[in-house]
Amino acid sequence: MYPDDHPDIQFIDPDTRFDSHEATSMIERYSAFEELLNANSAKGLVMPGSHGARRNAPIPVTPTPKAAAVQSASLFHDPEYPKHLVAVIPAYNEELTIGTIVLRTRQHVDHVIVVDDGSTDRTASVATLAGAEVLPHPINLGKAQAMFKGFSRAREYHPLAVVMLDADGQHNPDEIPELLKPVLAGKADLVVGSRYLNGGNKIPTYRVLGQKTLDLATTAGTGVKSTDTQSGFRVLGRRALANLDFYSEGYNIESDMLSHFAQRGLTIGEVPIGVNYAVTNGHKKNPISHGLDVLSHIIGLVGYRRPLISFGVPGGVLTGVGVLSTLYSVTELYTSGDFHSIMFIGGITSLVLGLLLVTTSLILNSLVQIVKMDA
């Protein structure tokens, strides 16, 4: 039965009564919300479709003067409106690629945060026009600090997962769903996109050799077995986001993240990804210099976390070489009368250095154990 079928009967809900003042107030509130929504749609910040699904192009809406006045209360900057999937992209002078990366990434996440790490070009403005939230650094502070700033902002949206990827075009945003699957299924806290699980990637030989060296060093220092410890294409779940309380600098963040999460007992997984080295700007730092910086950092990390391996093992080897060299020199002197002075001096030197390293490793290991007990 519908009201139009019986015009002589009044349909009244006894639990719903509004006076004229309440009705007017409600209409004004809804009108203000509609204008706010239109303002965000005009900026490309409100997109049709469900969370995590592919989005269509934003509906063009001409903002009214009143809508422009309420842009400071934008849903885009309000943490009360959660974004389930957030991407964080560090960028330094990437105006040629950042727009494309942001647009392609927005197809798979609810929100994109670009940290402009002191760029001197139009990286920030291009990223904004592409629909990203841009967090500026007045000067270049390095990748690690840019990522931490982006992670801090992303946590305000209470996301289920955060994607990190580079802005230069090496990573394919269309692979984001595959990296998200283990995290969203609760099977991993951190998923690393590995370039070496996909046999079809054409990776320069010098990069492969350098990468394998860094992988071995990272495994020795952290105990984490990973085929691509330096990959910057990753997905962090909620447990990972809650354990970002470590310090890092520059490009060391990938190794430091693995080490820290392994110490906290988080689950780390890998997913094969593609890679494109034929990018417009190329790497911001010479690969050899980059690799040596990371390697030296990892060696320091190994020395701190596992002093018996980093100092004790080399010390034991030097001690053994020193003992054998010294004994051989002394034996030759008494049996044949020949004195091998160089071998004798080298043996004594190796013996002294070896004993110093072994002693250092034992002291540092004791200190590490004390720190762990107090933690």
C-alpha cells in the first residue's frame, strides 16, 4: 500500500517528528556536506568506487565559492576518514615520472602519499595534480627520512596495509595487488617484492653480483634469508607499521627494516616482481657507491648484532694463521738453520691481531647479552 493509493489517509511515523527549526538545521548540514564532497571531487580527492578497487576518472565538478571556503576541512586531510590501503612514495626531482606513478598507483590503493624530499623541480606540483597528498621536505634528507615521514602520516589513516615503491618508474604499480595478498590474508607482516624470483628480469651483471653480496651480508647480520634484501617495493601490514621504531639513514632503510622486524619476530615474505632499469632519470646515486655505502652499514650492523661472527671468526682465522706461521718459522730455524724473518714477523702480527679480535668479540658479545636482558 502506497500513500498515493489512499490520499485520504495520513501516513505518519509516531517516532519521527521534526519541528521547522530542526528540519532547516538538518538541510543546512546536508548541504554543507554536499558542497564539501563536491570540492574534494573537483580536486580529484573523492573518487567513485569501493576501497581497493580500480577507480575511474574523477567526475569533473565546478566548486562553488562556499565550497572553496570549506576546503580546509577536506576529507582528504581528515584522519577520521580511514584509508584501508595507502601508498607512500619518496621522490626527489622526479617530475617526469611521478605523475604517471601516482595515477597508476591510485588504481590499486585508496590514498597516495608522496614525500617530496627537497626537490628543485616541479615534483610536488605534478604529484598534487595527479591526486596525491604531498608532504614536503625543505632540503634533501635521504630516502629513509622521507619514508619515515610518509609512514607517520599513513598511520593516521589507520590502514590495513601500506605500500612503498619508488618514483622513478622501476617498479610496476600493477603488481601491487599481488604484494598485498599475503598481508591482507594475514600470512605476512612484511612482503618484499623480489626481482630475482622472476627469471625473466634482465638485470645487469654488476647489479646481480653486488646484490648477492649485500644479501649474504644481510643474512649474516640478521638471520633473514631473502633473495632481494634491497628491494624498495614492499607492503607493510599493521604489525609492521606498529614496529617502525628504529633509526636509519639513506638507502639503508631496506636492510635496517629487515633486521629490525626479524628481531621483533615479524613474519617476512617475498613475491616475485618485474623491474625496469630503462627509466628516464636513472638511479640518483652511482650503483657502486650505493652498494659500498650499504655494505659498510651492514658490516657495522653485523658487528653490533653478532660480534662473535663479525670479530670472533676473523680473529680465530688470524690466530690460526699466526700460530702456524710462527711454528713453521721456528721449526725451520732449528732443523735447517734457515730463518724466514718475513714469515715469522707476519705470523706474530697475525697472532696478536687475531687474539685482539677474539677478545673484542667476547667483550662485545657480553655487552649485547646484557642489553638484551635489560630490554
